[in-house]
Amino acid sequence: MAEETGRADGEDGVELTVDDAVDMAVELMRKKQLKGAAEILESVLEIEPRRADVLNFLGVVRFHLDGPQKSVEILKQAAEIAPAHAGIRNNLGNAYVELGDTDAAVAAYDKAIEIDPNLADPYANLAAIVKYAGNDGFAEKLLRKAIDINPEFGVAHQNLAAILLDTGRAREAIDYFWKATVHLPDKGVPAHFLALAYWFAGLKDLAIDFVKKWADANPNDAQAQHMRASMTGENVPDRASDIYVSKLFDQFASSFDAKLDSLDYRAPELVGAAVATAAGERNGLAILDAGCGTGKCAKYFRPYARSLVGVDLSGGMLRNANKLGLYDDLQQAELTAFLAARPDAYDVIASADTLCYFGRLQEFSAAGASALRGDAALVFTVEALGAEVQEDFQLAVNGRYAHAESYVRRCLEDVGLDVERCVREKLRSENAEPVIGLVVTARKRP
């Protein structure tokens, strides 16, 4: 800390040094009392305006109170005053990430590493950007470097475990997940990651025992209950609960697009092509993006739409979709109820990777048919069951449902929809394996 060059009066007239005030602010930050911390830090800066450490703390506080733009402004001041301070550059990179300025974030993290090669945080933060760009190999090297520098870096252990699981190295992932649990005592590793790591490592009995204990200990946790059903096959629900789906996607809203891009995600493109075929030469259509998520399908639908509406259960996803500026309306609602309340409303209803959270499709099919008008089209994807499976649908260990083609066709035909096209396609990769789905186009029967 800098030398004491000023004093301030504390409670009961007790005289505080400037450094005492900074220490008080840092303690308030630790307790998440951010407004109080900001007031103290700003008072200190009135006395010593060129305290880079204080500007650094204030930049972090303002990030949470006012957003990344204000944080960037403050942290850039700090970096100008202390150009050799690696921590400031790392925090600046974090703010740039939230602003969506990836190039500036990478430059900030690179500068932090250049200044202090033994600071672990910028390696891990840079790894997140690299991973979302699809370079798992480089991300893994960066995370291993971060762990070499700081073996107790829980976040780095967790993120490395996730890469290992995604790339088919489940047994090694288990070790790093447990290390993350040790070094993240307040946060812990999401239990479903550990259960999946056991499962894909071939330790299915351990996975089932683990997930049962997790679900028993957390009877009100929708994710725990859903995962127990997916691993044990017991009490499988007809569809994933609204609470489970909204919580799941709210958690991943900020990283959802990048995560899918790293998995060679093709569903939006495939559904977009099917909508283009269904629309033909027509435009000016009323189109519903059913389960719109962050809006990855919107650019494919917009050229054909007079009105483009998105509906989703996740508020976090909808906030991201709204940033695109491509939708005329966005609604947070359960899909089947939303459709049932809008008879004859749409020329096209399109859905990419939403029905994988539905088991039984009868209610959705009926509601979808009622919401279509004229010879309107319903376009969607489901994950496909293998031909050897004799069930209508199954809940897979990943928490999503897969469907038999014969069942999908039957549900549509029973409500007056004729299947025009049903093709098998790779939708994405997962755990280093392709996920095969059906891309279906059905037309309302005249």
C-alpha cells in the first residue's frame, strides 16, 4: 500500500489513516456491501486521486454496481497510473469480456501475463475465451499453467475438468472435479458434473449412488431430481419441469452461445434451412421462434418474417436475445400453454433444440397445430433414438429426451399435421461423440 498521506474521521470521531479506510473498504467488498465500499474508496480518491490500488478496487466495485463500461473507465485510469500492475490488467480484461470486446480482453490478459508470468488468474481467464472460440487444446494448456502456478486455484481445476469431460477423458476429469471441490469450499462444483464424469468414465454404479444421495439430500432441487430420473430410469417425468429448464438456462445464459459454438452446434442452421424451404418464395410471414434461447435462429428466420416472436422459459436467455434487435416481441412463458392460447396465430412455428426437454409430444403437437393457420408449417428438431430402441422416447443421462421417428410422426398425424420431411442430421457434438437428431417439417392439413 502507499504511504499514509491523509487522515479521515471514523465513527465516534476516531481518526483513521487513508490505508485504514482502504482496508475497511476491502472488508466491505468481502462482505458484499458494495455501496459502502464505493463511498469509502471514492472518499479516499478525493484525498489521493492517483492511488492505483484504490482505483483498482473501485473498478471492481463499480463493475458490480454499474456494469462493465464504468468499470473499464476506472480501470484504464488505474492502468495508466500503474502500468506494471498485472492485477489491474486482469480485472480490465474481465470488464472487457462483459462488454463483449473479446479483442480488448485478450490484449489485457496478455499484458497481465507479460507483466507477471506468475499470476495465475489471467491464464484461466484467457483459457475461457480460447475455449469458447473452439480451441480446447490451447485452453487446456493455459489452465494447466494456471494450476502449476497456483495448485489451489479451484476455478482452474473445475474448468479443466469440464474440458476433459467434453473431450472424452472422464476418468481424468473426476480427479480435477474433486480437486475443484476441495479448493472451492464456498461454491463447490456442480454435482451434476461429477455424476456425469462418473457415468462417462464407465463407473455407472458410482454415478447412480452419487446422484441418489444428492437427490435425497436436496428434495426440492429440480436438477437433482431430474438427473436421478435420467440415470436410474425411475419416475421419469413426461417432460422436464419448468423450474429445471429455466434454472438450467439462466445459469448458462452468459456463456451459452460460445459453449454451443465450441460443440459444432448445427441445429439453428438446419432449422433455418428447413424454414427457408417451407416458406418458398413467401415473406411477410408471422413466425414464432419456439424456445428461442439467445436468438441463434433469428437471423435465419428474419428474412421471411413480417412478425418474428420469440418465446422461452429463461429470462436470462431472453435478455440476450433482445440484444440482437431482430425480434418484434419476446415472451417468457411455457411453450405449450403459450401456443394453446394463440389459435390460428402463425404461418411458421420453428423450434431448434427445445423439444429435447419434452418426453411426450402429444400436448405440444396439439397446441402447435391449433396455433398454425392455413397451410402453415411446423419445423423442429428432436434428438433421435436408435432404431434398435423399442420405446417412444427415453430420458438420456444428459437430462434430455430422445424420440423415435415413428412416435414423432404419429403425434403429428394424430392432430392433422402431415410430415413433409424428416431427416437424420448431426445436431452437435457432446463428450467427443456426435448427437444425431431428426429435423422435421410438418404442414397443417387442409
